[in-house]
Amino acid sequence: MDQQILSFPVLVSFLLFIFLVFRIWKKYNDYTPPPGPWQLPLFGNLHQLAGSALPHNRLRDLTRIYGPVMGIQLGQVPALVISSPEAAKEVMKIQDVQFANRPLVLATKWWLIMYITGDKSRFEIWHRELDQILEEIIKEHRASKAVSKNRDLSEADNLLDVLLNLQENGNLEVPLTNDCIKGTILNYGMGNGRVDEESNSNEKAQEEVRHVFGKKGKVDEADLHELKYLKLVVKETLRLHPPDAMIPRQCREKTQIYGYDINPKTKVFVHIWAIGRDPNIWIEADKFLPERFIDSSIDFKGSNFEFIPFGAGKRICPGMTLGLVNLELVLAQLLYHFDWKLPDGITPENLDMSEGFGGAIKRGVDLKLIPIPFRPQPITRICN
């Protein structure tokens, strides 16, 4: 009798064990994971992202080995790296609904940690101090301009003067606020660096800007559409240096890409930096060639997945148009009102265009240029 009582729990335990083994076996036999590098327990593939190379460079190198749909583990978090136009289209258009969620990115967690530790309040103090310094500089320049009320835009001495004249006399559809001016001064860098890296591109863009706006003596939005070559320069800069190296998404429900199973809550990174430098897509992919877009139908509005610096699908950047207008306007102002010279000992060929680590792609080394104010010659009228 006692043996029968003891055998019942043993039998139940055995049947439960068989059931669990069957479930696990069925799960893994029905699941086809995407290919990816080997993983360490607990850490996953984090060790392969460490080192001197930037994470998006390391991921690009890994996708060249494991393919355009690569699975990795970020600690205990499953992730998928997409690095081809076809796979990007699958995520951002064909299965847009399944990948419409946006994960909590590392930058958000970083700010949360700063808030808890008190660093956030210190950064806010530094931000207020910097903002106050910039505000005082703007006031000083505005006061000096008021001394000479007849001062023309063409007589601006530096970038800040150009922006202040544009703010007052530019007839802009979207007002140029003091905050916009501060941000422009602080963030000026990557785009103009690319123009100066290729002296021929610099000359072409500058010649076009001064030809279009030469008679006006100032740059405005009315004729921005005439700057065909400048638009090519902006497109090529965005191809090589998109605002973000990767666009994050998150899988909402179980699905498949190219026959690989993707589980819910898998983080998905569309590697637009790698796609923009893929030698199978672009001729001389690492070279700055604005002319590649001449007579090309490729655009960045989300239809051509080999070039999506602003994303695509339901989550395409809503500020794309406004951002491009501001970028083209400021770049045209800089090229019109200044001749740009590299410091002694630096040539366009050895200009350091390496990238640095951050929440967005930025220059690894600050760009240093010498601005030389351009004084357009007044048009003389000959009277008979």
C-alpha cells in the first residue's frame, strides 16, 4: 500500500518531466533563429562590441560575416541587426505593423540614471550657464549692429552676424529664434567638414550659391530650390553620416524574416550607416561624391531603402522637411558670406573625418576652419 502511494507522485513527476522535455524540444525544433556570432553566458555578444572601434563599425563587420539579418544577444536581451535594403524594407514597410514599436533606448536609461544619481541637476546648471553665456554674446552682437543701422547683410563679420541678419531681415516662413541660433553655433560641423574635405565640391557649391544669390546680396528661402549642387552635397553627407547609425524598432508579435523566426520584444536595429556604405550598392562607397546623385531617382523620403537617413514607414522622421530647409539655408549662408580655409599644415586629403561615440553620430575630432569674410562687389550702373 505504501509503495503504491509513493509510486503515484513519482509517476506524476515523471510524466511532468516528459511533458516539459517535449515542449522544449518542440519549441527549439520549430524555431529557426537568425544566424549570428557565438555568445557568452549572461553577456551574450556585448564582448564583441567592446574595444577601440565604435559599436556600429563592429556590427557592420559582423553583418558582413553573418548576413543582412543577424541575431545577437545584448546581455539577456535578444536583438536583430538589419543591414540590407531588402531586409530594411521587410521591417519598415512590408511588416511595418509588426515592427512599429520603438524600444526604450540606452540614452533614455542613461538619463534615468543621471536623474537618480543627481547628475541631471548638475547638467541642468551647466546648461543654464552656457545658455546665459550665449545669450549675452547674442545681445552684444545685436547691440553693436544697432550702432550701424544701415549695415547690410553682406557686411557681416562672422557666423553669428549672418544668423542675426537672417533673423531680422531673412523673411523666413519659420522664425529663426535665439535658441535656433545657439544650437546652430554649437552643432556646426560635420556637413561643412565634408565640403571642405573635397576642395572641388567646396568650390562648386560656393560658386553655385554666389551665382544664385549674388544679385540679392543675401541668402533667402525663395531661391533655395535653385541650389541643385548644394542639395547633392547634403544628400551625400547624409549617406556617409546619417544623424543616427541605426534606427531602433521592437517586434510586437512573433513573425518571420527570410525564414528566420523573430520573437516578440526582440529589439531590431536597422543599420542605415552600414547600408549607406555598402560597396555592393554604392560605387566607391567610402568616398564623398555628390555627383553620384545627378540624374538619380534615389531620395531619402522613405521609398529607396538603400538611402533612409530619416527612416521610413509609419515612424519616418516628421521633422525631415523642416530640418533639411534649415540645414540647406545655414550651409548656403556659410558658403555665401565666407571663404573657408583650413589651418596651416592641414590639407583636404589629411583632414580627420573619423567619428566619435555618442547618442548620435558626431565628429571624433572638432572641425577647425578659418573663416574669411566675403565682400561682394557692388553692381555699378553705367548711365549714358
